[in-house]
Amino acid sequence: MAIIPNAQKFHTVSSTVDTTDRGSSELQSQREIYTMQDIKDSAGPGYKVYTALLTQAGTAAPVATILKNNTGATFTWARTGSGTYTITASSNTFTSNKTIVFFNLGEYTFASQQPWVRTSDTVITLPLGGDGRITNGSFEILIYD
């Protein structure tokens, strides 16, 4: 991902204008070409996000309805013990000191912000203290650049 320097200037032209490189090599060496995606990435919030709605019944693993995932990783949910669940990323996604998790159990009686543990760069553990506690829950991971 190219990050556009703050001092750069932008000029636009009609799509019918020929933009073939012309001029001296000195002028061309000062020219930078960026895509619209580069502009979007530069102006973005400075983090990637995984957001999902969760449900979970009995001793089954949570089921995620993914609302947004621009992290580049895929995620797998599992039940690893009584009331303990993990989300595992397909790559080193959960950067130390740059990962924030917001998790709410939803309609369950104790539906408040829940604890989480960054076990590694690929695993986050959710110790809920019991099974069957996620109903219409929400889960969001922010990973800062």
C-alpha cells in the first residue's frame, strides 16, 4: 500500500486527456503516480477492522455473521473448553500493542464488555465462564497500522 506524502499536490484532468509521460527526465523524476485506492488508503482511519455478529448455543463454537473484514485474513471460531472460545486468524494479524477488541454478548443477562486475551499474533481467547452465553452478540477487532 502506497502512502501518499502530505506535501503532495493533486491535479486532475478529463479522462479524454492524453497523460503519456513527456518532458525532461528531470521533470519526470519528480512525478509520482497514485491510484484512487492509494488516496483512499492514505485518507483511511489508520486501522483495519473485523466486525461480526455472533450467536452461540450450548457447547457449539460461535457462529459469525461477518459485517466487515478488510484485514486480509480469514478467521475461525472454536470452543476450546467450558465457556472458553477462540478466534484464530489465518495470518499474524493481532499485532502486539496495536490490537483492540470490543465484544458484547448481546441479549444475555450479563451483556457487557467482556474480557479478552491476545494469546498470540494469530489467536484471541474469550473466557466467558460458561457456555451458551452469546445471543445476538457483537465482536469487533481494530488493528492499527
